[in-house]
Amino acid sequence: MIRTIALLSVMVSAVPATAQDWVPMTGDDIRAALTDAKINYPDGWQTFQADGRTLYAVGGESWGRWRVTEDKYCSQWPPSQHWECFDMERGPGRGVRFVSSGGELYEGVFPEEPGEPQE
């Protein structure tokens, strides 16, 4: 289970934003925001390649797979064959968060606006 949500390993405990600050993302929004993008987390980062591979780095590197299913971000972390899916929301500034089926919130930030070239 830990590897399934490795990209979401840290729940941000900063001052919470109000619900109206977060906007649900559609499948097209998720795909556009994540393809060839990077998200920074408090303790690491993650990249999302257009071919469906994802690299999560915190104290080491872990390769997985990502895809969009309907309006959800889904990930798979070998050796598991299980795909776990999350709702996604855009927040203030460059904020993004993943919402598990159990309601846990995991936040990160895009270092650039989605669609900008990555360095």
C-alpha cells in the first residue's frame, strides 16, 4: 500500500485552504496538467512522462505507471498490479492535491505553470 501512494507520501499540514479555493479537475485537466510535468512535495518530487511512466524521488527513486481514468488520476507501483485512483483538485497558486477514496488529502505544487517547459 505504501508504494501505491508513494507519490502522495506526505500530507501537508500547512494552514488549510478553504474548500472554495480548490477546484475539481476533469480527466482532460489532469492529463494536460501532469503530462511531462513535475510536482514538488515537502520531502521530494515526482515527474509524469507522456508515455505513462512516473518517477517519484524521496530518499531514493521509485518508478511506477500513471494514467487518467475518467476524471481520476490513477497510479500503479510495481510489483503490484493494482491501480489506485484519486480525485485531483487545483488550488491557490500552483497548488495541486490528490484526494483518496477515503478522503485523505495529499498536496504538492507545480514548480511552473502546467504547460510551461520543464528545466
